[in-house]
Amino acid sequence: MGSKTPFDAIVVGAGLVGLSLTLALLQQGWQVLLLDKRTAPDKPARQPFGIRDYQLDSGFSARVSALNSRSLNLMNDLGVDTDWFEQNSAVFHGMHVWDGDGTAKIEFEASGRIVENHFLEWALLYQISQLGLTPAWQSEISDIDYSRDEVQIRLTTGEDFQGRCLMGVDGANSVIREKAGIRVIEWSYEQTAMTCTVQTEIAHAGIARQCFTGDGPLALLPLPDPKLCSLVWSGRNTSDRMAMNDESVCQEISSQAEFVLGEITAIDRRFEFPLRQAHAVQYAKKNIVLLGDAAHSIHPLAGQGVNLGFADVESLVNALTVLKINPDQSMAKIFARYQQRQRPKNMLMTATMESLKRLFDTDHSLVRWARNTGMDWLNSQDLIKAQLVRVAAGL
């Protein structure tokens, strides 16, 4: 396989995590090739607000992320500053979690921001363009060769490229992971999630809310408009809810959320996606490394997916600082060090999310009593709740 001018890194995947990684490397002076199989996105624009009966045209995307304090600090370091977030996101300053099958609840302070993915992606793309890089869109990899010190890739167009390392940030169905022969442990939750924007009767007051219903967790995340929330409802009966008319599904959401924000008065276009848990058995193989959903994907019930990906970026960039002292340091050793540090942390979060999902995904009366008793006790423990705040902040 021939090659063109070598790059310091070839990054595959221009989602939020891949863009953040690329930007961090560019800021360190790296020569980066960024590839993505998608077409180049258009600059996002806010659509006009409209409502007719129960049908909502909110102007907001259904794809949002809840960024914790650590992720916001990373974004600020990358040049997406506070002013941008003030104009393009909603702040939340508390969390309210309760059991829909009982009376238990937990309330605690937590700071972060809800941001639409495509707006943040565009902000990161702008920062990347300021450093002279344009992603190679509609680029798919047909083959990789990592048998030598460098990595060589071939695109489906027949073009060849060479880099010192290959970084797979190409999502849960990672092509890089597959072609590197990295095994993944995964299973389906036999659930799908419905996401959309809803209008509420009562203002959300900057509180992120989550109710564990009989058919899975239902989250209401605050948007910049005080009476608009991004809804994520995971369960086995999502297809039934997708088939309901707007009025019926508004009534169903209102009831299952126990009218915490009054009636759901209107609903935007709904989207559905399957849920699964997956974790790569290794994040690094020679001079190939995986980050974000390519390395791990978890249930969205705590909204930690993208925050884990951003933590991967921070951890890997920190590991790469050794090259400033020893430029000839083996990439394989650096990636192994990153894996040793980051994989146990992500596995702990994965196990925690799986335990929570199983705890609330049962109708056993004794389990329901135990979890309600435990939640009530936890809500009275200020020291433990303070630790929850640290975890939610990514600290």
C-alpha cells in the first residue's frame, strides 16, 4: 500500500468527541487528517417557533447533550467560550430524580448546560477551520495496515494516507475497531429511546428532571425557553408511543411524569433509536486507539455518554504530553498508558449505569420497597449528595 505525506495523527469521526480531539491536537501543533463518512453539515440556523393544537415546531433539535462542568471546562480550553454557551445553550443548576412506582426522590445541586449537538459541532468546526484544517467528508476506509511503526489507510476511493497513529472516534459501530480486530462485549437492552422537544405548562426553572416510570426512565432537560424541555424516554413500548397522535402522547407523558411540570401542552417531531451497552475489551492496539462511543456506549439514563467521551479526549491529550519531553516515545506505549488509566473509570461508570437500569427495571415488590427506602435515605445524606454533585460534574 503506497502513501502520501504522513500525518502525526489520522482521526476518523467528526462528531463531538472527534472534533474535540482534533482541535486539541491541532492546538498542540500536530498535523492531523480528519475523516468522516458523512456529508459536510450545513451551518445550523434557528427555525421559527410555531404551534398548532398539540403539534409543536420548537426550532430546537431533538439531539442534545447535557455537558457537565468538566466538559464545559474542556470546551472553554478549546475556544468555545462562555459567551457562546450563553447564546446557544440552557443552564441547569439542579437535578430532581424520583421513582414513579413510589414516593422516593433525590434532589441535589448540579451545574451544567444542555446544548444541541449540531450547534456545538459547528462551533468546534469553526475553531478547527481557524487553524487551517478542513475535514475530509464522505471519506470511508476500506483497509488499514498497522504492521509497521506507522499506520497506513486506504479509502474506498483508492486514496492512501499514512500517519504516525490512527484514532478511532467513529461511534458505536466503529469501522476502525472492526478493522483493527478489537473485540467488543455488548448486549441489547431490548429498549428504544424516544427523543423530542415538548412544551410544558409550568416553567422548568433550570432543573433537569428524571422519573423512573414503569417502562423506563423519562428525562425532561431544560432548554433556553423556560417552557420547553428536551425529552428522552427509554423503554420497551416506545414504538407504541411513536404511533400515538400528538394529543395522546402529550397526555401519556404528562401522566407518566406525574405532572411535575403540569400538562405537556405540545410536542415536536419524535425520533426513536435502539439502546445497547457495549465496551471494547481494549482501547489500544499498537498505534491505534479508540475514544468515545467507539470504545464504550452506555444507557442514556444519566446523560453521561458524551461526557465520558470528552473525558477520554482530556485523558489521551494529557498522556500525549510526554512527547514534548521525548518526541520518539512509542505511540503504542502512550496509548497503553491511556487505556490503563481511562478504561477502569469508564467500566465503573458502565457498571453503575447497568446496576441502576436493572434496579429500576423490575416489578418485584421487595426491590421497589428497598429502592424507595434507599432513595429516601440518600436524599437525607448531605455528605453523600455532595459526592453525587462531584460525580455529576465529572470531578
